[in-house]
Amino acid sequence: MSKYVVAVVGATGVVGKELIETLEARNFPVKTLIPLASARSAGSTVSFHGADIVVAELTETSFEGVDYALFSAGGSISETFAPFAVKSGAIVIDNTSHFRMHEDVPLVVPEVNAHALKGNKGIIANPNCSTAQLVLALKPLYDSYGIERIVISTYQSVSGSGKEAIEELEAHSRASLNGRHYEPKVYQHPIAFNVIPQIDVFEDNGYTKEEMKMINETKKILEDDSLKITATTVRVPVFIGHSESVNVQLKRRPESMDEVRALLDAFPGLSVMDNPEKSEYPTPRELAGKDDTYVGRLRYDLSEETGIEMWVVADNLRKGAALNAVQIAEALIA
Ligand SMILES: NC(=O)c1ccc[n+]([C@@H]2O[C@H](COP(=O)([O-])OP(=O)(O)OC[C@H]3O[C@@H](n4cnc5c(N)ncnc54)[C@H](OP(=O)(O)O)[C@@H]3O)[C@@H](O)[C@H]2O)c1
């Protein structure tokens, strides 16, 4: 089997670390791993298959001989350095938002639209973490019943904002319990014992950038600009795992909710966890570290003949980032 030189840009971040763990756990055919970060972390090490590998500083010449370059160091880094990687002959799989809506860049969740990988021009975008798990749950519904309109409210964990946000939730929780003041650095408001209905900056239409990402990326991945979608994205004091309350107005009413459960459970990457009598439904704390996206609280929408309600949970660092990126690389190899 061929083996590949794989660079991870942002190797010391939460997504970068998860990328390296995922490459190892899935036994991705890595010949050489090149962990890259800023000058701040150059010289530190990451562990891969039992070896300590030294992190190098990202430069324009970092990509010589690289087959796959997995980027997760922020949009401006991807904007500047992805073209150098492509020029060196590497395929870029980008976790940032920078290229996602570019017309000539496929935006891919392999279980949903692997066909979009064909004809890529060297850069493939990974969707926003809250979009990846959403489209997985929507795709089987879209194919079987058609979708008219989607209303989403998210409950997103702090790991979605990177390592400093994880530290902020921890430090702020300790400070609060000890009656000490803590000045937020990452978020606009205290995150411990709170919920913040703002993720990213506000746009002129009153939506946040995160909400517009979910709306636009979902249409691109499902290849349907006519979908009516609205979203409210909320940060909650959870370390790992994004949850979503999703109301879907279908084009046709399903015969039964058991039919919907069977349909979702059979779809690759999805698991149904839905047993109200035993209070069984997905929660982020219990599902952190899992690869699948979980769906529960399935029911007909009482207010709308063709509507259904569902609760969708996934590990944002896995399906929302690292796992999906590695699955894209696997799909390219296959
Ligand atoms: N967290 C998620 O759930 C998630 C999901 C999907 C996509 N993403 C995207 O992935 C990216 C990284 O997110 P994260 O959560 O992993 O952030 P993070 O924990 O803050 O890590 C950022 C990484 O980028 C590196 N970096 C920063 N500035 C750099 C520079 N000038 N040159 C080279 N490397 C630099 C950092 O290296 P140093 O150690 O040297 O600072 C670190 O490795 C973001 O664009 C984010 O939007 C995140």
C-alpha cells in the first residue's frame, strides 16, 4: 500500500492534536508526519505512533514533498499558505472557513457528497463543525421525503473556539465557585454557568457569521439553493460536543417515526439514540470521543403536518473537524 507524507498545520491546537490522533487511530498510511505551528510552538513535540515528532515553524517552503496538507490554524493562515502547499503538489484539506464558499472548492462530508471531490483543484474544504453533523442528519431525510424548511438552534461547546476557550471555561468555573472575579478573554460574556447567543461576529442582517455559515454551507453540501434555512447559534459551558435542536419541514409526512428512526440509523456515520421511556437521548458529555453523529428526541412536529423535530449531537473535534478531514483524505485515496 502507498504511504504518504502528511503535514498538519496547527498541529498544537485542539483540532491539530485531534487530527494527529485520528490519523493514528485510523491507521492512515503515513510515511512521514510533519507537524507545523507558529514560532511559539516550534521545537515542542507531538506524539505519533509512539514517537515524539518535533513541531516545525510553518513557512512557505514547509510543503516540499508533502502529499496531504491538513490545515487548522485559522482562516488567514490557510489563505496565505494553502497556495504554497498546492504549488508544491500537495492536496490541501482545510478546516478553516476561508475556502468553504469558493465556487471551485468542494465542501465535503464524505457520507453526504463524496462525489464533489472529483475535479478538485488541490483544495478541499471541511465544513463548519455545526454544519457537518447537521447535514449528516438531514441527508437521508432530504433523499427520502424532500425538505422544505429547516429551523436550527445550536448548543455549541467551547472547544469549538480552540484551546484558549477550553482554558477560559475551566478557569472561569473555578473562579466562580471560589467567589473570585474572572475577566473573560475569549468570549464577550462570562461563559461559566451561562449561555451566550453569539458565535462569531454579527452581520448586517442581524445573524452572526456562524449562523450564516450553517445556512450557506448546508445549501452548498446538499446542492440545493432553494432550501429555506434559519439558525440561532449559542455557546454553552460544555467542553466538547455540539448539540442541535432541529425542526425540519419535510415535503412529505413520514408514515411513522419508526420509519424515520430506521432510515437515520441505517445512514453511514449516524446512530439513533431515542428511548424516551428510559430517558435515553444523546448528550454531548456522554458522546465526546465518539465518531458517529447521534440523533434522538425524534417526534412529529405538532404544529405542522409534514414537520419533524430532532436533537442532533456530535463531537465537534471529531466529525466536526478532524475525523471528517481524515475521511476526506481516505476518500481521495480510495
Ligand atoms: N475547534 C473546532 O471544533 C473546529 C472545528 C472546525 C474548524 N475549526 C477551525 O480550525 C482552526 C483551528 O482551530 P482550533 O480550535 O484548533 O484552534 P487552537 O486550539 O487555538 O489552535 C490554533 C493552532 O494554529 C496554530 N497557529 C496560530 N497562528 C499560527 C501561525 N501564525 N502560523 C502557524 N500556526 C499558527 C497554533 O499554533 P501555536 O501553538 O504555535 O500557537 C495552533 O496549533 C480554526 O480556523 C477553526 O475555525 C475548529
